[in-house]
Amino acid sequence: MRYIQRQSSFARGLHWIHTIACMSLFVTGIMLFVPAVASSVGVGAMQGARTIHRVMAVIFIAAPLLGVAVNPKGFIHFMKCMFYKWDANDWKFMGKFFPYLFLGPAKQHMPEQKELKSGQAFSDWIILALALLISVSGVFLWLSAAGVEISGVLALWMLVAHDVAFVLLGLLMIIHIYLGAGVFQPYRGSVRLMFGDGRVPESDALYHWGTWAREEFQKGDHISAD
């Protein structure tokens, strides 16, 4: 069987770090966001949650910046994959995605996709915007808590923005886990791309990213076999 090396060890390591940060922020965020949870865990746990939340927030922001600094070519490549010009197949994929997801893959023939599916690119745009929003608003809230003078109106808007971004990112994270962890049958085995060896089997590559897979097999640079 032939494989394509889809994710590098550096990308996988960075993803591990960011995943731990995201999950920690989500759990501590629930403790800080939901009054019923806050009152049930006690003052000591809440103080610990605030400390963990701030430490993980630094990692959440610093990890991608480190990735850009260490591997700028990889970042440029990723941005090109995200912001490419869509063709007919990309629009067709978006139109069929929800029937494919909810009615079952057997009833939908999905069009071929490039290295980054149009649906994934679209979700990544939203995730990037929300990540920026939650990071910027979080910095303002941290400064305000540290005693830096910030207008009450701005602090209120930053709190609202932080909470809205938290809820939306939480929903997207659930969808991401559902697909990325392979709970949805056609994506079974996808978890190895970021939490395994980063390789995708030939059959899966052709099924999910047909255009990209054929280009990779033609070049032969990232191909291995068992």
C-alpha cells in the first residue's frame, strides 16, 4: 500500500501543543463562563482555573506565532491553500456537504478536491477570525484585570466578544473533533494525520483530495510504501 506524507512532524507537534491549549482553555473557560459551574467547584478551583486559563492563553497565541517564525514557507503555503480561488468543484462540494454529512455519504457523490477542501477552507476562515477575536479580546480583559485603565464600554465589548467567540469556537471544535477524529465513517483513520505518523493511505487520499493526491503521486516526493 502507498501513502502520502500529508503532515510533517513539526506540524503534528505544533498541533499537539495547540490542541492541549485549546482543550484546557475550553474546560477552564466553562468554569469561568458558567455561573453554576463556578459556584459548584469552589473558590480555590476557580483561582486555579484562572491561572491555567491565562497560561494556556499565552501558549494558544504563542504557538502559531512560533510556527510562523520557524517555518514561514509552511505558513505561506497554508495561507495559499486557505485563500485559493474556488472552481466549480469547490462550490459543488459546499452545496453537497450538509446532505453528505446528515443524509449519509452513500447518497452523495462528492466532487474532487485540492489539498484543502473548500469546506475546510471555509471553516478555517471562520476559526482564524474567531481565534483572532478571542485572542485580542482576551488580552484586553487580562490588561483590565491587571489594573490597566481601559474604558468601561470597551471592556464590556471585549467581554461580549470574548464570550461569543468562546461559544462559536466551542461549536466548531465539536464539529472538528467529529470529523477529524473519524467519528464520521468516511473520515475514519483521519486522526493519524495529526496524532499519528501524518500519512494518508492512497485510497483515502484519492477519495478526500483527489486532485491533490494525483499531483503528489506524480511528483513522488512525499510517497512511501509498506
